[in-house]
Amino acid sequence: MNRPMTLRIAQISDTHLTRKPSMFQYNWEIVVEAIRSWAPDLVVCTGDIAMDGPNTPDDLVYAREQFNRLGAEVWTVPGNHDIGDVHVGHDRVADHFINQYAEIFGPDFWVRERKGWIMIGLNAQLAGSGLAGEGAQLEMLREALSVARGRPVAVFNHKALHLGEPEADDPPGWTIPLAQRSALRNLLLEGNVRLYASGHFHRYREMDDSGMRLLWAPSPAFITNHPKFERRGGLVKSGFARLELGPDGSVTAAFADDNAMVQFDIQNALNDGGARRKHWNQRLAFQVTRVDA
């Protein structure tokens, strides 16, 4: 039996939801049922909520509608498919994309508290963007960590901090850029951060970084099993993550899935990179013709 003060969180990520007929809806229905059955205190989505938020804002609206089905409060941070990115292959992250997201999901970075834990949501897409929000986010983080007063802290962000080597320059777009990572990592390690939970990789993996748990949540939508991603490691399987955060600062994490889920390995089909990859969503929708009875 769980202790009364244990905070149970379902971490979902990279749902890539769209109102258009999509192959990803099948696994999403399984996730909805699983989360409602588990009945967590909270659901956190670590980005790539939509199929193509910058160009199809209704994808974000539809995702909000779908999250309302989960039977729990849902907190979100944006990903590259929601507001763009600083790297090639996506629309350039911009304030108007962030505002578009915020109208539906609220602030793109935030500080909240739940059951003794300080919960911080970060917008990974700001790192290296030069937008005004980049500095404002760091100031928010510094302030939140300075007043935590020894309480455990959990951080949620779309992109992983690193692949296991904090000083390595990872491929562009994979992790927090090295130029911004050092300052961020130092703040986290000095600020009693027990958990840094991210998505983006469509894989499940747990690591330890100087006492801070690094957790990657998988995607229920599809997997990325192309050989060029082998360096990422982790479990390549669709699902979500179950987190239990104890009042003593302990973190228990587990991969959650269902054998009924289909493993859509679309990356092998779409691995053409650059400008064509930007329009990947056009190749994933089912072309359905409805005939009135």
C-alpha cells in the first residue's frame, strides 16, 4: 500500500496528438484506459504534445481535449513539435508559437508545489534561442531553488540533460545544448533536485547524475529504432512512466505499457532528414473517406 504522502505521477511524453485520423490514436486509447485505472495524483506531459502545433494549432486544442479524459490534473511543458526548435528540421521557435501554446496549456515554464515537493516545469526549446523567455526562465529556476529550503525538487523538461556524459557535445537537437547545459546542470545539482524527467527520445531510460535521477519517458505514439539513434540507449518500446515521489525525497520509477500497444517504428521510414522531415506529419495520417449511412 502506498504511503498517504507519496505523490503518484503518470509521466506521458511525445503523444503527437492530432484531430486528423492518425495511427497514433490507437495506442493513445490504451494509455487513457491505463492512466484512469491507475488513478495517479497528477499527470505530467513532457512535450511534443501535438503532431504539428506551429502549423496546425488545432492539434494542441485536440490534445487538451484528450488530456481532459485522463481523470487527473494534467501539467505540461512544450516540445519541438509544439512551439518549434532552434535546430534544422523544425519551424524556428518563436514567441508567437509559445503564445499559441500558452493560450491552450498555460505558461511554458512554471513552479508549483504538491505533497511537499517543489515541481518545476521548463521550456527546453528556449535554450540557445535568444528569446526573452530564456533569461526569464533561468531567473525563475534560480529563485525557485533558492527558496526550496531543503524540500525535494522535481524538474520536468522536454529534452534530456545529456546522454550520460555531462561534458559531451551531443548531436544538435538531442539534448540541452552544451553551451547552456553547464549552467543549468550546476543549478540543478546545487538545488536539491532529486529528479529530472524528460521525453523527446521515445525511449525509457534511468540514469544517475551525482545523486540526481535522470528519467526519460517513452512515447505511446511511436518508437525511434533507427541505427543512428543507438547512442541514446534505453528501452525502445512504446508506453509511459509511473513515478512515485516520497516525502523523504525518494524517487521510484517504472516503465508502463500494455501488450496491446502497437510498436510503430516510423523512424526507419521517415529517416530522410532536413526539410522533408519537417513535413513528417503529412505521411502519418490515415486517408479516411467517410460515407454517410
